[in-house]
Amino acid sequence: MKNGIVLVIVLLSLMSSCATSKSGETKKPTAFIQTNAQCGDCKERIEGVLNFEKGINYSNMDLDSKIVEVKYNTNKTSLETIKKIIASIGYTADDLEAVKSAQSALPACCQPGGHD
């Protein structure tokens, strides 16, 4: 009987500590953003910039689909901000157009119509 009571107390204690930590957690969603990246340089550029931005925990570009996966902290950044960052370095980000001056400054292979 004592073992059962101890077990119940331990379980209740664990459940309350889990509930406490969950309420204080930040949201860390994953976004998938369509870009017009074309080559390994594009991949390195996009990941390099995103991985050093405040609030972004991880980014990875899939060149086959041209989609960048981004894990981020909603208390420090937003999906719109991430898209603006991508656009500011010369790439489209879903429906957000690339900043033209940044796009024209990219190497020829990274510009629209460029090749690997």
C-alpha cells in the first residue's frame, strides 16, 4: 500500500512539473518556404544568412524542391520576418518577391535563368 501511495505522489509530482514547463515554453514551429534558389551557392547563401539570424534555430535548403525548412522561435522572430530576410538577399520567399538590387548583385548562376 505504501508503495502505491509513493508511486501516486511521484506521478503527480512529475505531471505537475511537466505542466509547469509546458506553460513556460516558447513556440518553435517549422516553416517550409518556396524559393527560386538554383545551385549550391544559393543554398549556402540562404542557410548561412538564416542560421545566424536571431530566433532561427535551424535552416536547410532542399535544392530539388527549392524549399528551405526553417525552425524558429516565435518569441524572437516571425515567418514574415524570415521571408523578408530571404527576399533581402535576392531570392523569392513564397509570394514575396526578391529585392531586385540584391538579386542583380548575386552571381550569374544564382540569378533567374542562371545555371549551376
